[in-house]
Amino acid sequence: MSKIKKRAFTLVELLLALALAGVVIIGFTSLDTFGRYQVMTTDRLAKAQNELTLVADHMSKQVSKGIGNEVLFGIRTVARSDPIIPYVALRVYADTNNNGIRDDVWIAYRWRDAGPDAYQVQYCAQCQNANCNNCNTGWQVISGNVSFFQPTYFTGDNFVEVTVEACWDPGNATYPCGEPRNPRAEATFGIKMPSVSLN
């Protein structure tokens, strides 16, 4: 009768195989977690950048319609960047009917960082007067994730500079603006008002 040799794994071989399999599984899990985190962060940053682009595009189209001459009509008759309390604001006398004559309306943008409409850049297509305390057309929300908004009109010039900062979730107390889980995008852009006369 022949002896049949039985092959089996020893306890050491089994433990070694389990340890090796564990290292491989942990490695794949870490790669997956890292990949998901990077995709989430990139997606959130892209959304913040889209908010900036939306604000810049809207403002460039509307503010560039500014018309007037501050020498003839007086200071702050073309554009104003003083606040509409409690908002940071920009108001522009705009040629909305594109006839090249100063017979149009004031338009306005406003923003604040507190209250029920916090972090919203809002637009008014027709203010009742130069103060824009009331909007005839109602305030339209352009963006809802803006964490900083500062328009500056250079008096005596035909130029407006706007600094905007957007976050994925600007009101998040757990992850403040600029953290990897709440990325921030910022931009400063200028808008020329070609129909504003300087002399």
C-alpha cells in the first residue's frame, strides 16, 4: 500500500496570507477614499468657481450699459458704490433701452453676510430712484454662495472694480470658507462703461 502525502497549510502560512490580503484590501480602500475625497473637493471648488463666473458675467453685461457724464450731471449720477444699509451695493444709471440717451433707469446689485438673504448677490433691473431702496421689478437672486462682495466705482472714471469670493457653503460653521471640505474661489474683475463721458 502506498502512502498518500497530505498537504496542508500551516498556521504561520495562513496568518501570513491573511496579513498580506489585509494590506492589499486596506491599500485599495485608502485609494478609493482618497479618490472620493479629491473628487468631492474638486466638484465643490468647481461649483464655487461657477458662482463667480455667473456673477462676473451678469455684472459685466449690465454694468457696462452705464451712461452719463458726472461733469454735467454731478458726482454720483453715473454710478455709486456706497451701501444700501445693511447691504454692500453698486448702483449704475444704465442705458437699458440701448438708445444712447440718458433717459433710462438705475440698476443695482446688493449683498450682505447676515440675515435671511445672506450670501446672495441680488440684482434690481429698475430702481425707483438713485438710492435703490425699493426695486420696481423685485430683487432677483444672481448667486447664493457668495461669501464676500465688494464693488468699487472710481468717481470721475468709467470703470468699476468688483472683488467677489464664493464658497461651496459660506454659512457652514463646522468647515469655514477655505477649508478643503468647503473650498473658496475668489476673483477681482473690472468693468468698463464705454458710454460714460469723462469730460
